[in-house]
Amino acid sequence: MFDRRNTLKSIGFAGCLSFTPGRAWAQGSRATASLDPYADMQWGHGFEGQRKADLGNGMFLNPVFAGDHPDPTILRDGDDYYLTFSSFDAYPGIVIWHSRDLVNWRPVTAALATPIGSVWAPELVKHDGRYFVYIPARSRTKKSIYVIHSDRIEGPWSAPIDLNLPDHIDPGHAVGEDGARYLFLSGGDRVKLTPDGLAKAGPVEHVYDPWHYPENWVVETFAPEGPKITRHGKYYYMTLAVGGTAGPPTGHMVVMARSRSIDGPWENDPDNPVIKTMSAREKWWSRGHATPFEGPGGQWWMIYHGYENGYWTLGRQALLQPFEWNANGWARPVGGDLSEPLKKPVDLGTLPSGMPLSDDFSTDRFGIQWSFYDPGRNEKTRVRRMDSVMHVRGKGTSPSDCSPITCICGDHRYRIEVDIEVDSGAEGGLLLFYSRRLYAGLGLNAKGLVMHRYGLQRQSGKPPAIRNRMRVAIENDRNIVTMYTSADGGKIWEKFDVQMEVSGYNHNTAYDFLSLRPGLYSAGKGEVRFSRFTYRAMT
């Protein structure tokens, strides 16, 4: 039997101290980095130097999606693979990605444009030639599961249809022996669907009592969720997450059960859990929410999420791990704790992966790159583009209530810059944004600079050369943040007099299951104009 415990390295505890100060303290940066046992890991480099899983030699190094890509759900469609993730408060959301080698992925479309609340773990499937995404969502006034559908993966996708399932999350689509369709749900429940998959065909029923870990294990909470149903050989396999998605690094885990019938009874894997972070010394924490699937050449894989040791701020990142079916018909992962390179599923040569994050605002990149945080229904009407300038009408009074525009990044060290011009009654700026409660950055209004830290703001003085416009830069160097301003478009920079440590800007501090993201905000009356947004990974 594969022993996960024997794969752990004999290394010192890295904890949450895996950071180095900004470029102004280069000597201290090297010293601090030496405390990180994983500091020598080398990824490939994609657009703008971004972290890339493909090493260019037939091998890859996790994550296959750097940055916040939680609850992956994957669909094999011939030789093509599509997946999407939880998008939570970001709209447009449910970004669908495409790959043929499982390592290099490019965005296709954002399938969900209508705000229905915070989107949790979705399910992407194809049935009878049509594509479906089942989407749990929670707003301040409503909880339910919705479905959208399309005849083409590229869309157009339908408006969301409410399935009236207020008490469950994490749907997993399944087709029974007789062709009937089901959604398996959190807690060991399921509901039958109509043949078109667009409505319930019966009540919710309890069909499985999930496997429970020993009481002395260090976990967040039981929380059986994320059921995925896979047909292999003569069995249906149910793959679930238990232990809570965050909290202690050893909490989240993958468990399995199987049945000869979609109706049960379900037999637990005698060696549960199948995947688990055994120690905080490992590279990847809280590994769970897996989907098993067959990849190229008949090799089987699981895709799931995990937090990176020392980088809660990046959110849950997507991890790819091979597994084998043993002689007793149970899944056994290979590849250990995923801190070492693995052989690619198939080597199709050098492929583009991800996308550039720098934006000259000459085209509309909402959905694929940019999204609003917790928007109203007509949020997009606040934005217009003209001559490579993005004009954003003000809303609210601060980043906490103006629905900032954010994007996901996955690097340990990076620099972002943007030109900002504000009307006299407006305020706008550049942020590292987690949620309405936690953000950091620098803004500009009629009184001068505004510093944001801990989700609070402080009016600062205005450099003499800066009036209603400036270029601002933020460097995030392993959770140490340094900010700069320029009055001449980036030729001469002035370092802001406050630096910040932001490793606590994460779910374990402030809930919400989010990540710390580059963001732009426009508040107050009038308009803020943004141009020449640039992103660069610092290697």
C-alpha cells in the first residue's frame, strides 16, 4: 500500500514565515528566504514571468493553476479538457478554461454574468450534447443551487435557473444505471433531476453517511462536501472532502466510497483518507476537494486544491496528481506531497498557458481577467473605455463599498503599476484587495494621497508634483508590501513612507474563502480614469 507518511521530507517547520522583505532590503530578503525549505523550487515562466507549471522538459511542478482557483471541476470532452472553479464574489464569474495536456490551460469564457451571490463549488458537465454548470450561491437574502447551460462551451450561456435547493452546497452530477440524472450534495444527500437537468424531479434524500476521521486528528470541522461521482469498472465511486477547507494545515482531506449501484449501499475505502496533508512541514496544506478522471493515454488523475505553505494570501491553488487503481479496485495516489516535479500527462511541446495580466484597456477583458467584487446587477454600466483609458464612475465612499475591480495572480513576488487620474469629487487607486474588511494600497483624492491598510484608510499629504493624477506602483515581495508614486508617468519614483506585512490577509483571519488580489477602485462622485496597467513577476 502507498504510504503517504513515508513521502514527507525531513525538513524544518516553514509555517507562515515564508516571506522576504522588499527590494530595498535585498540582503535581509536572502536571509529570510533561507528559512524556507522550499525556496529552491523552480517553476517555468509564462507571460510576464508568471509562475508556470510546465518545466519545458516533459515534467511539471504543481500548482497547475497558481493563485486562487478553488474547488476545481473538470470535464473531459474527447481530447479536450475543460474546467472551472468557484468564483465567489467575483463577476463575471465561472471562468471556463481549456487544455489538452492538463498542465497548460487557457481561458475560454466567463459563463456567469448575472450576480446570484457568492458562488461556491460548481460542477461542470456535458450530457446529451449540452453543457451544464451547477452553481451553489449564497447572497445576504437567499441560498440555493442554480444551473446554467449552453450548446457550445464558448457560449452563449443561459441565465441562471434556480433549482430551489437552499440547504446544500457542492453539487456533483451523476447518471444512474437507468439513465436518470442526479445531483449528489453535501452531507451525503442527493436529489433526482428532470431529464433535461433543469429542475428537481423529487425531494432531497440522504443516501450516504460519510466516513469520519478519528476524533484526535487536527482538523477544522467534519464538513462532508464536494461529492464527485465517477464510474470505473463495475463500481460508482464517490469522492468527497472532509475536515474543513481551511483552518489547520492538516484538516482538509480526500476520502472515497464505492457502490455497484447509484442507489448504494456505499462501501468506504478501507484506507481512507486517500489524500491528506500529514504535516505542516509539507509544501501543500489543506489538500482536498478532488475530482478523479481519466487523462490522456488512460492514466488516471485527481485535480484538487490546496494552500501553499506560507502563502494563505494566494488562496487555494489547483493541484494535479496521478493515481493508480490497485488490485482491490481502490484509488492510490502517486507523487507524494507534490513538492517535486511529475511527468506530464502528455508532452505536446511548448504551449502557451495562462494569460498576460498587463492591460492597456484597449479591449474588454472583464470576465476573463477582470471582475467586480460583490457587484450590483448593472455594475458594468459604470465602466467605459476610450482611447486605451478605462473610465470608472465612482461608487460608495471607499474600497469597502465601491465594488473594486480585481484580477487573480499566483506569484510570490510581483510588481503592479497603473496611471490614475481623478475628478475633484472622486477617489481612486491601486490595491491589494482581499475583501471589504481587508485591503491595502494607495489612492488619490482632492486632498492628496490615501493610504489603505488593514481595511482602514488614512489621509496622507500630497507630494507637490502630484495634483489630480499620478502613477502608482505596489510591490508584493513574499507578503511584504512597498508602494511608490510617480508624477511623471514612471520615470522618477518616490517610495511611500509606510511598508506593510500582509500575510494575515486570508480566510483564516477574515473568512470569505478569498485571496489577496491586485485591484483598482473608484469611489465618491465623478470618475476615475485608469491607463497602462502593468504586471510583472519579480524573480
